[in-house]
Amino acid sequence: MEVIIKDSAAELATVAADIVQRLVHRKADAVLGVATGSSPVGLYDELGRRVAAGTLSLAGCQAFMLDEYVGLAADHPQRYRNVIETELVARTDIRSERVHGPDGLASDIPAACAAYEQAIRDAGGVDLQVLGIGTDGHIAFNEPTSSLGSRTRIKTLARQTRIDNARFFDDEAQVPTHCLTQGVGTILEARRIVLLAEGEQKAEAIRQLVEGPVSAMWTATALQWHPYVTVIVDQAAASRLA
Ligand code: F6R
């Protein structure tokens, strides 16, 4: 696991965008794994700037989202599908129909989860997975006690995650209670993983990820098993590292 500590959000975004750009220059039809939330927004902005400058094109790429809330209306602005349209599709030249996500409105949820796993396999697997990390150490929405071998499935969101994500809604009561999420086992199959984190509120999760024992109580620690992980953090998120 490589850990890169930078001083500013802009530097985090630049390092991550360089990794994406190098991959896409080598493999124009790369399969990207994309996170939502605050952590990757700077990266998506930077990718947008490079696309606008003509130095990068994501037009040949596909993307697979990590997770989706269950039950949010199709036009709800916080539905992750809509968030990724705003944050990534609208800013770059990746094509909307080549961005895939788990169906949080499916009537048969187990079938939708199995279909999503199959779609990732059919695409040849994820070349580069972009991750954030929850304050409780979750990756995607694999909350504490999730199986480290888990696959895409429905999960109950932890109280802490609903509190953390209330900032995107009117209040905590509006945050959905359930989500569909790629499993830890699904994520570990990506060929390369880049995890972004900023701020003191992520410091303990980053300490556990980098220095803690592998544990289902901090599901991000399973990334220690992966051969090619780059963790890009600011000074505050790195502040509890030894
Ligand atoms: C979002 C996701 C989550 C977030 C995490 C951090 O698709 O999978 O694991 O990455 O909750 O969220 P932010 O970046 O908003 O702090």
C-alpha cells in the first residue's frame, strides 16, 4: 500500500487525476470504478479540466458506481445515479449510457445485485477503482461488521453514516436507511485502487486502514490484502499515522 500525503485538496486531485490519465492513455476503453460523496469531487473537477483542455478523453471508458440508496425517487438529486451525472458525466466526456450503477429501485433486489456483479464481470472487471472512506472506516457502504468477502447486496446504513450524510439532505430523517453496495470482495477484484481522504474526521479511519489489523470493524482494512492500492490524503487525514 502506497500512502501519499499532500498539503492541499488541489494536490490530492492532481495526483489522482494523473493516475486516471496514465491509465486512460494506455487503455482508452478502461473500466473505472467511481465513488460518490465529497472525496472524489476535486478529482472529477480536475478530470473535467483535462477533458476541456483536450489532454484527456474518457469517451471510450465505462464506469461502475460503488453504491446506491434504496428507494430514492428516480429524480431525487441525492440519488447517487443523479449525483454522478452531475459530478462526473456533466463535467467530462464519459457517456451517460456507459456509466452503470446498482438499481436502488429494483423490485427484486437480490436479482438486481446479481445482475450488477455480472455486468462488472462482462465488462472485464474494474481497472481502476476510486474510493472514499467513511469516518467509521467503510468503503462503498460496507459498514462495520460487513463480511470482508461480501458481494453486491442490500445493507442497512450505520447511524454514523446517516449522520455524516445528513449534510446532503434537509435532515437526518431524510437519509435513506438502506443502500445497495458493492461488497468488499467485489471491490478487492479491481486491478488498482485509489482511495482519497481529507480532513481530521477521517484520521482514525486512515490510521486503521494503514496501520490497523485487518478487521470487519474497519472494512477498509481489507485493502491491505490488495496488491496495488494508493491512498492519497491531506495532512489532517494523515495526522494519526505513526
Ligand atoms: C460513496 C461511498 C462512500 C463514501 C464515504 C465517504 O459512493 O461509497 O463510501 O466514499 O462515505 O464519503 P465522503 O467522501 O462524502 O466523505
